[in-house]
Amino acid sequence: MARIFIVGSGVVGTATGKGFLHAGHEVTFIDIAAGRLNYLRSQGLDARDRLDLRNEPDSFVFLTLPTPNEGHRYDLTAFEDGTTSVGEALADATGTHVVVVRSTVPPGTTEGLVQPLLEKHSGKTLGEDFMLASNPEFLRAASAVEDFMHPWMTVIASRSARTVERLTALLAPFGGELRTFTDPAAAELVKCAHNIFNATKISFWNEMWLVSQALGLDLDPIAQTVARSAEGSYNPYYGIRGGAPYGGVCLPKDTQGFLGLADSISLDMPLLRAVVRVNDVLADRTAAGGRTDGALAAGRSA
């Protein structure tokens, strides 16, 4: 049984903590919102308004703090405040605790923000007095507890192989595919790219919906067919290498030509234009001495 603290007890934190409780671990929820604490306590859960690590055995401290956007940037105010409170708790800690960044944060946050804050406010040193890792969540709000208990993938990253081993032992029993990294920024980018890819796919089909409306077509059977016919849809490894433009005959022809069709029906397609623009940038980089390997093969479909 592991000792676990959940710092930030919103949807993600509550689901994470309840999942660990169900697996038999000892869990304490930490939050500053009185209403949330009362709600958790009403369910018989151990919920406190501050983290106290005095006399606690070696534990895992999960940061599940909010990181909303403010315009075109992440607002890390609450995340920084919560991390600071963990650093202050580490100052009085007797055990060697693993701080785990589970919030969605921009790449570089674990080592560029969390580590300095913890060391500053604890007076202790990473690797000697506490450990640090990234373990991004992949939870849906409507089924967060179920998703935690039955994950389809778990991502763990730490510079410390021992820390990866400890987190793996804690999380592997829940099942699902396990991916590990040595650089926490890689795990952070996995989560950001995961969400952005999903958003991009939705916007792609919304843009195609606008085309189908203009042409008087029903998009649903078309989209269901393309989901089965397009290698980029059914093959998870298609087009993911990066570093060179798509090539061949068909992909350049149809991306460029379809823009002309859109113009003919007075429809703006900003996502398709962006696809062409990104490809032009990569083509210029390749011509200037960038990657020239197999990424060019992405345009082989007719």
C-alpha cells in the first residue's frame, strides 16, 4: 500500500485519488476551496486544506492543479501556488517523497518551473531529498474515475530510473499500455499534442462539413468511409515522423486543388490553407538542408 497525497482536488484530482483508494492505497486530498473539502469529507474522504509531510513515510505527491488558458497562454498561477505549498511541506518532510506533475502543462514546466520552486521553498535538492516525475492524465470529465481505473495508456517520465520504476509499480496494476521517457518535457508534450491532435481532427471534419453543406452532401457516410479508407486514419504510425513535407503526386495536388474548389463555392478553408502553408515551410527547410529521409514517402496514396 502506498501513501498518496492529491494536491488540487478538482475533477482530475478527485478521480485520481478515488482510483488509488479503490486499489487499496492510503489517500489524502488537499485543496484550498472550502466547498470542495466539505464535499469530499461528506463522502468519508480524508480532505485537508494544507499539505503536511511531517512524520509521513515515503509518499507520492500528485500535482493535479488547474492550468487554464488566458488568451494564447497557460495561466499557471494556481499551479505555481500549489507547487510552492508542496515545497514548503517538503521543508519539514522526514521521508523521501516523489512529486508527480499530473496537470496538463506546457513542455518544460516540470524541470523549468516545478523543480526550482520545490528546491527554493524546501531548501532541499532534487535527487537527494525528493524525487520528481511527470505523469500526464488522459481523463474524460464525464468518466474520469472509470478512465483512471481502466487507462488505455499511462505515460511516465523522470530523469531518475528509480523514480520511473516506483511509479510504474504504482500505476501498472491498473492496466493499459505503458510508455516511459527520461525527459519530463517529452511526457508534457505528449499530453499537449494529444489534445491538440484531437482538436485538429474535429476541426478538420467540421471544415469538411461546411464543404458538404455547400455541395448538398451528407457528411456522415462520407466521414465514416474515409475513416476506413485513409491510411492517416487507420494506421497510427502514418505521417507521424515529422521533419519533411508530404510529397508524391496526390497529396500536393489535392490539397492545392481543393482550395480552388473552395474558392469556387465561396468557402474559406483556413485549416486546409494552414496544411499547405506548413508543408511549404517544411519544403523550404528540406531544400535548405533539413531532413530528406522517408518522411517524403507520406504522399504515396493515389
